[in-house]
Amino acid sequence: MKKKIHPPYGPAVVVCACGERFETRSTKSEIHVEVCSKCHPFFTGQQKYIDTAGRVQKFREKYGLNSKEEK
């Protein structure tokens, strides 16, 4: 490998939107995530509705679906 071209690799803290924090290793010192193993529906067995960047609202506006009752 070439020397002095790779970023430093060290400890990193991962912070989830639910408040969970854990340590790992990365080239960044802090990583922010939306879903972790403590709050992901696959691991918890509970359904959780996640709307990333308003995608659902954009879809509803695009197709004229303003309420949940409409099907």
C-alpha cells in the first residue's frame, strides 16, 4: 500500500435518532444514523413508521391523497 494516502482509522461514536450510542471504528469520529438495532422493527418486533425527508408527504401530494381514509 502507498504511504500517507489513507485517512486515519480510529475510534468512532455512533449516535442513533432514538438516543442509543455505541462505539466502533471508522475514519470519522462521530456517525449519526436514523435507525439502529435497538429501534429497528426487525429486532424489536414492533412496527415503526419512518418518513425520510418527507417522501410520504410528497407522494400524497403528487397523487392527491390527503388523508389516510382514502384508498
